[in-house]
Amino acid sequence: RTHTVTCSVCGETKTEKCSFDNGTVTKKPTAAASGLRTYTCTVCGGKYTVSIPAAVTTGAKVTVGKGSAKAQFKITSTKKRTVSYFKSYAGKSAKKAVVPNSVKLADGKTYKVTSINAKAFNSMKKLASVSVGTNVNKISKYAFYKTPKMKTLTVKSKKLTSKKSVAGSFKKSQVKNLTVKAPKSVKSKYKKASFTKKTLGVSKKVTVR
């Protein structure tokens, strides 16, 4: 990059290379998007920008997806590339929500969705069905807080066989009857151990299919 300078005495002009400062961050990077650093020439004021890689760090939160799959995720490990389904952004009037198998973040890498956070579906009072991805091994207590119309939970994961993995997930959900669609290979374990009305916190009946 160059600029033209003119002598104030003789009027002669010449081209010189720009001398840039150390740059200023004009857009901070986040877990969702890269940032920008702007460099300014100390002589002519000319500028140029460079991209700053996305700040994908453990503990950061990022919103990913569209429609029923739109949600905020919390990065639980950059080393293992795992995230928690932190909060649904499908909308308060949504009837369906999807917890995906994985999500692709701004660093271009794919992260497995391994858990569902407490109150992830908080007060989604029209929510009737939720699909849970294959990598989920934990559904937190109160995950379905105040979701009285929940009827169908489609579980693709085979990693929720222990009571601890789903204990209290429907506590204070106000759900009376729930149908759980489970993988054939773990259907018996889900029915007898983890997906019972007592373990989940459903008031009347849980049917595992």
C-alpha cells in the first residue's frame, strides 16, 4: 500500500509506502463470528482490515440453527469438541424443538451435542414434541420446566440408560402423560430404568415405544 506526498516548497510529488500503526480491534471476535482488526497509515490515514479468528472457547455461548432447531449452545470442551444444548430459541409459541446430533461453529469445526441444560425449554407452553440427538448422555433436572403440552419425546440417543442421566428432567413441567420413542436396542432399559414417571417427574404415565 502506498500514498502520494507533495513537497510544499517545489511542488514535486512522489510515492511512498504507507506506515501503518499496530492496529485497533474494530470488531471483537465471538464464538459465533470472527472479528476485525483495522490498521491505519500514520501519514495519509489510509486503512485496511484483517480478520481475527472466532473466539471459540470453553464456556462461551453461541446461537446456532434455524426454526425448530435454533438454540443457544454452551461450549463444554474445545478439546473434545462438545457443547450443551443451553436454551431453545425455537420460540415461545413453538410446538416442536430439535436437539441436534452436532453443530458446526464459527471455527469451522463440528461439536457434538452431549447434554441438555436445566430449563432449556423454559415456559414453552405450546411445546408438544422434542427430538433428542444421538450424542446426548444427560438431560438435566428441570429441562422441561413449565411445558404442560409436551406429549412426545423422540430419543435417538442410546446413552440415557441410567436414572441419573434423566432424573427430574420433567420435574415441574406440568406434564401428565408422555410418550417416549426410543431406539429398539435400549427400549427395554429405558422402559424399566431411566424413562419412568418417577424418574422423569411425570405425574401420571410414561409410555416407552
